[in-house]
Amino acid sequence: MFCYQCEQTVEGKGCTKIGVCGKDEDIQSLQDTLHFGLMGVAAYAYHARQFGARDEAVDAFAHEALFKNVTNASFDLNQYLQMVLKCGEMNLKAMELLNRVHTEKFGNPTPVEVSTGTRKGPGIVVTGHDLLDLYELLKQTQGRGVNIYTHGEMLPAHGYPELRKFTHLAGNYGGAWQEQKKEFNEFNGPVLATTNCVLVPPPQTYLDRLFTAGVAGIPGATHIPNRDFTPLIEKALSLPPLIEKNGDTVSTGFHYSAVLGITDKIVDAVKRGKIKRFFLIGGCDGARPGRNYYTEFAELVPKDCVILTLACGKYRFNKMKFGAIEGIPRLIDAGQCNDAYSAIQIALALANAFKCTVNELPLSFVLSWFEQKAVAILLTLLHLGIRGMYIGPTPPAFLSPHAFGLLKDTFDLRLISSPANDLAAMRGATQAAKA
Ligand code: SF4
Ligand code: SF4
């Protein structure tokens, strides 16, 4: 454990074995889990608040959770376990709120094929998760001869009718966040970073054409307050134009409202044995080794199964052509981490259609985590009682072995091993359920 949050910390440096206050590594671990989960909740709640929406219960929980972590407030492991699950519950509320404001403002997303090439002419690439920033930029660039490209986590924007109607929303450039340094260096135009998962550019690369907005901030980049993107647009017009370049297309926009429209078809295909299983392969991507697991897993998914996906992890396989089963796409992209609510609603809708629980569905969760929104989403899934999920590529370092063991025992949480082994175990679960 490591804690230096109060004055009595060992030698004024940090408690590492046990707290002077009596706190042990399990309490510390769950305090960290609560804290990190709360960061994720804050991201969703902050985005929703940008649209003028807030949820009193979520706000109150933020105060309660931070207060709970104050020195000498609670040493009760069970209380902390309940709190981290409540964090998941509150995260569901925050995500629901964000989904509501996004769809009220921009309409319900619908499936769309998005170009990954570039058009001839000036262009701006927008990264991060802030759809309002993108919307304002699209309005301010209308008729200015500047094309706008989404990057990575901004890809789901193309699904929204009110964003897609801008004809200069030209496509999606690049993949997951860890590729930014290379991809942004190769992009001629300026880059706008709106939220988390922005990287510090290497020296002498694109810092002079990097702009930030909202919570994002990079020393040396130009920060844009109040969504007046004039300096960014002027920069785009001053730089050499992008060249026309063809690219593959990727699909997105499978909001739950779109999937609900084909639920009957899906249920029928399952009942006739045309679809054997669903795999939700979702979560963040990352730079460390071991992430190839998710690519290999997606490649191994049998042809009579459907992959639901969301967030950056999909950039490892979303350009592959998975085809369709009787018109139902085998790859259903619900969006990014900000669209986890949609993926959850799809799972709940399937459970409703089959008149069973999510745990009884032929559905396996294969999750990858990187940062704190992923922690909040995992807590939401645990709050919903979902069992037997596979997580990776590594267990969170902030969870003590005992605390992780408690979650494993309670929720049958599993660490990924090899794609073939895990896939066999998941398909075995289908056979067992049938027997
Ligand atoms: S809160 Fe407890 S564990 Fe943390 S620094 Fe203070 S005495 Fe140490
Ligand atoms: S999905 Fe995760 S890794 Fe990707 S941009 Fe969002 S928070 Fe970052």
C-alpha cells in the first residue's frame, strides 16, 4: 500500500506497510478503487453538465465518496465494497444522463460507414470525447473550406444525424490514443484535443499545431476557452492542404435504439441456431504488450457468433471484415467509452427479449481497461450483477490481492489467459447452459 494523505504518515513520506491510522492495504485498495471510479463518473457527469444536465443523486454521491475516503472516517471493508458498487450504480445514472443529452441534442445515432481516408484541402482532426466541441467547430467551419476529421474516440460522432448533416465532417483519421504521436505528426492540419487520452507531442513535431479545449491541457499548445475556435480555423487555413487519399471504411453508430429495431430478427436468428453466441469485446486500448489478445480473440470468434464492441480496444480489429449473419452485422460497434450505456442497454434488451437475465444470455464479456472511466464502467457491470466477465490485459495495480479476490469470488471475475483457452471456456459455458 501507499498513502500519504495525512500528516501522521510515516516519516512524513508515506505509509507503505500499514497506516499509522490503522488502515490496511485492503481498505487502501478499495479507497483507491472508489476514488478512481469516481473520476470516471465525474467525466460522464461533466460532459452531461456541459449540456446543462445534472443528477442530484450523482452529485450527492461524489460528496459522500470523497468524504468516505477522509482519514479516520471508515475502516470497514464491507462498507467500502458497498460503496464501490454504489459508485457503479451512480456511474450508470451519469452515463444514462449523458446518453439522454447527446440524443436530445444530436438525435439517435444510426449505423454508418465512415471513410478513413482524407479529402483534398485544409483539415482539422478532433480527438477526445466532447461532442459539443465538435459540434461548435463544425458550425464555425461551415462554408470555410475546412474539412473536419474525427480521431479515435470521436468516431461515434458520425452516427448522430445532427453531426452527420455537416457535409464537411469528412471521415475518421487514425486509431486509438496511443498512436497519436505518429498519426498527428503525419497529419498536415491542426489537431484539437478535447478531453482525456491526449498525449504530449514528441519534440519538434506537431506542438505548434496542437490546440486544446475543456479539461485538456498541454504545455506549449494553444488552449481555446469558450469554444471560440477562430485561431484553430485560421491555423488550418494557413497550413498546406491535405491530399486526397482513399481509405477503408469502418462502421459505427449501433446505438441501442438502432439495435432494438432488429431485436426480433436477432432473437429469431438465435432461436434457429444461426447465431450461437455474442461476445462483447470492449474497453480501452493501451500501449503495453499483451493487447494483441483482443485482436486474436476477435479473429477466433466463430462465424456463427456476433461481436459487440465499444471504445478504443476495437481499433485492433474494426477494419477487419466480419460479414453478416442473415443481414445482422457480425461486428456491432456501439461507440466509445462514452457509449457504454448503449452496450448495456443492448444486453438488457436481449435479456428482456429472451425473458432471462443477462447472465443467462449466450453472451460473454471480454473487457480491456486502461483508465478510470473503464474502472467506473466495470463497477457498473458489477453493480448490475454481471458475472463471469474476463478482464485484462492485467489486473488493476490498485487492487490488493485480497480485494481482487473478493471481487473474483463474488462476481466470478476472471483474468484473460489465452484467446483460444478463454474462448473455449466461454463456449463451454454455452454448452453447459444448454445441458
Ligand atoms: S491516512 Fe492513515 S495510511 Fe494514510 S497517511 Fe494517514 S496514517 Fe498513513
Ligand atoms: S475508450 Fe478509453 S482509451 Fe479510448 S479514448 Fe476513451 S478513455 Fe481513452
